[in-house]
Amino acid sequence: MATTIKLIALFLVLVQSSAFSQEKLIKDIDFDSKNDTVYIDQKDYRIVCRLSTQNFKKLKSKQIETSGDNSYIKATRNGFEIRVNWMRSGYADQFRYERLEKRIRLIGFTEYSLGNAAGDGSGEASANLLTGDYIGNWHYYDHLANNENGELVKIPTIKTKLNFKKTYLEDFNEESYFGYSAQLEKIVERHKYLEKARRAKNNK
């Protein structure tokens, strides 16, 4: 229950941040001490970056179909991220400028879910696409637990290594995230199954 309350609080903070987010992010992205600009083109539905080291020409992502009032750009320590928030779930994709390649690369993502009313499927996770590290903290609702009164069960923290292909801004759209998410969903389901089996064995 405490975890669910924390997730709800996180969701409210994200919604509030979205409401007051800038239309354009002004920040030094390419590390030359000059301000660059990042924004979502609401007509073309693409992330647009204009870097001083590239004479402020428009560097664009692929079209992002989920772009709209629920999407916004936010500064991160080493670059920026695009956040997408729905009613009970959301995710963020992080980008960083690679100096040697002179390109903007997708380097990680985070995701969260409040699950259903009982908290089934709630949790949060992060993936570092540079190191391949994935960490997930998820829950499922066991209707038979607690003398069949039901109980929200935390799956032991999932830590695993994965191979992620390089993705750059010009190749990015929401399928970049959804593709990884579908792959990771299978891992979460496997750990959920193992936790159910462990609990069933201990309850015999």
C-alpha cells in the first residue's frame, strides 16, 4: 500500500511538472558553453534540436504519434528527456549528445505504472542503454493471499543485463520505447511467475 501511495504521489508530481514545463528547453546540449534549443514540434510531431555546433540546423526525430499535451521535454544532468504521462502510467526517454559521433543518442529510459485499482501491475523501472543494465520493481495482486482477502505482492527487484542497439535522435519515435518495453515485459512476467511459484511452495 505504501508503494502505491508513493507511485500516486510521483504521478501527481509528474502531472504538475508537465503543466508548468517549458515549451522549449534552452540549454547547452553539445557541451560548447553555448545555449541550444530542444522542443517538440506540435505541427510535425517530432523532437527538434538546434545545436550551436551544427549552426542551429534542425535535427529531427521521426514522428511521435503520442505527442501532445501529455508529452514534454525536460532537462537532465547530461542532456534532456521526453516525458509521456497518461492517467495511470508513463515513461521518459533520455538523450545525450555524443561528442565523437556528433550525434544525439538515446541512452536510457524510465517507466512507471500505478496498475489497476488494486495496484496490480504497479511499479517502476529504469534501463541504461549504454551499460545494458535494467532494474525493475513491480507488483502483482494475489487474490488468494491473506485468507483470500487479497494482497499486493512485490516481485523481488529485477536486475539483469540486456543488449540494446544504438538509437539516435533521427531514428527515434515512440516505437523505440515500446519495442524495449515489450521485450522487458516478458522478463517481468517470468519473475512474476517465479515469485508466485515460490509463494505457493512456501504456503504448502
